[in-house]
Amino acid sequence: MKVPIGNLTFDHASYDKEGDVLYLHAGESAAATESEETPEGHVLRYGREGNVVGLTIINARWLIDREGGVTVTLPEARRVEAEDLEPAFTS
């Protein structure tokens, strides 16, 4: 499963259906050392070298149902279409 967003590709996902939170992770599993909230209310997680290692999308299913996709600023705004995110909900 791969979810491309801008120049990043997330290859691991888990979805908390009850909280409607989608957790995306890029590359080898590594703990985040910093995090930053995006203007949309999502959370970018950074590794030791300052690279993005994860993204937490808040209200993921609700946004897809309402808007047909999700906008994430990293640092420029990128829209991810529903069909690109769908595989992450079943991982």
C-alpha cells in the first residue's frame, strides 16, 4: 500500500475507525523526534534528520465523505484524492 502526497510516499497505514484518525508512516519504522500541526489540523511527524516520517490525518473518513479528498500542507498545500487514500483505511 502506498499513499503519495506531494513528493512524499507513505507506505504504512493504520486507521482508528472510532476516532476517525488515519496514521500514515513513511519508510522504516522510527520514532518521531518532533511534530508540527498543519493549518488543516493534521500532524506531521519528523525523524532525527528532519525528514517527514509520519502524518496523522484527523477526521479522515469524514473529510473524504464530505469533500472527496483531504488537503494537507507540507509545507505547500496538497490535495489527496479519495481513491489514493482508500487503501489506507483497510490496511
